[in-house]
Amino acid sequence: MATAVAAKDKGPKEINFQWEGKDKAGKAVRGDLRATGENVVKATLRRQGVMVTKIKKQKMGGAQARQEPRDPQGRDVSWACARGRLRR
């Protein structure tokens, strides 16, 4: 007999955000923060004394961002990376 398997509740999805702002001294600061939403980023930084001026979602690396490593002649060297011969 088949039984249904309940999916695990993973909670809200966290996203990487890049932010820019000014600290209490007026110095420009920037960074990135993993949070569930833009308002969470604002609240977290406000508690740290940062006045946020810009927030944007960090783009996730798709298939193009994970290209296989190649040497200067254009040959695939992923096998060497896997064996620890080259660093990525």
C-alpha cells in the first residue's frame, strides 16, 4: 500500500541581499546579508546603527556562473580540480 510522505517544512526561504548605507559616524558602509526579506534586512541593519540607502537582491549564480574550469588553451580541466591538482 502506498503512503504519502509529508514534505518537511523548511520555513521561509532566505535570500542574499546586497546593501549600502551610512554608519553612526556618517561613514559609507556596504555588505551583504542573508534574510527572508528586504524589511528584515532594514530592521537588522537599523539595530546595528546603519542607515540603509540601497538594498538589492543578490543574483543567484545560474548555469553560466558555474562554468567548468578551463586552462588558457580552452581545454576542460575539471578532472584536475576534482583530483586536487588545481584550485578553482
